[in-house]
Amino acid sequence: MKTAVIVFPGSNCDRDAAEALRLVTGAAPAMIWHQETSLPDGLDLVMVPGGFSYGDYLRSGAIAARSPITQDLVKRAEDGLPVLGVCNGFQILIETGLLPGALMRNAGLLFVCERTPLQIENTNSRFTRAYGETREVTIPVAHHDGNYFADTETLDRLEGEGQVAFRYLNNPNGSIRDIAGITNAAGNVLGMMPHPERAVDPVHGGTDGLGVFESLLGRG
């Protein structure tokens, strides 16, 4: 499996993402600097990592969404390339228009950093099928702007078409309908605020994030 991680100024989870991909695939991903204009050919997955791209100026992810490499990412995603955006990566994917809605300041206006219980809402997606019969997992969150919001029509469409992938069981940020992660209509793009790459090694407190990466390998 050939993978890549996009790196922006302010990314701080790119190495975590790279290590998770190396662990699961057995090969190190390509690390793509944001000023590149095109992704390598033959990729099976691109990961947009967490962090604080451009210091979260303007809006979280707003500037990164206009970086040179992001233009090619959008085109590849629209052509079917699997893309996983985590935390700031989720914010960037929303800013590009690949995913609907908005991510606002947490309801309590505080940075939230904790292990968070999640419900796997759609176990048949490209990103969750390896979880099998598992319906609840615990994956860390670490964000200030993770409060997901969308209008009622969009929310009903996400629910009706099975695009809600993960839902909070404790809702640490006030997200509407407890939404923690969504896919696009085609199912090849997932954005989620929790960090599965930080839950792939028992030394770090658990391995519940492995299922996301193993699903992309076709396991389960």
C-alpha cells in the first residue's frame, strides 16, 4: 500500500500519522510538503494530519485549504483517491469543500485533550469495516475548534446516506448530533476530530485507532 502524509507549517501530528501508516502497511509514507503542486502517482491513501496549520489564523484550516498541494488533493479525492483528515485535517477538508459543515470553537471555549469514547455509526464504510462487530471504541481528542455544525438539511442527508462514521458518547465539544466524523457521499473521504493515529500502540494507552487504518487495507 502506497501512502502519503501532507505536511503544513504548524502540523504537529504528521510524524504520528507517518508512524501509524508505517506500522500498519509496513512501509513509510511519502511526506509531502505543502508547497508541492502534485501528489505522487499510484497512491492508495493520503492523510491530512492534525496540528495548527498556519497557526489557525483566519479560521482553522482556511489557509491550508488554499496551499498548492491542496488543489491537487481535491482533484484526486474527487477522482476517488481515499483521503483521511484528522483534527486539523478534518478542518482543512471542510474548508476545501470536500466535506460539508463547519467546525467551530468548542462549546466550553476550552482546549479539550482526553481519551474519548466513540460509537462507530457506520461499520460498512471504507474506513470502519475492520472493526467488525465492535460498536464502541476509545480514541484521543486534542482540539479547540472541534464543534461540528451543519444545517438541518445537511445533517439529515448525512444521517440518511450513512455518512456519519463516528459519534461521540460524551460529546466533549458540543458537536451537533454528537458527530465526531463524517465521510463524503462517495465514501472515499473521511474527516474526524479524534486521533486514530494516537491509538495504534498499547504503550500509548490503547489500539482502538488501528481499525481505521486496517479497514483501508481491506482487512475485516
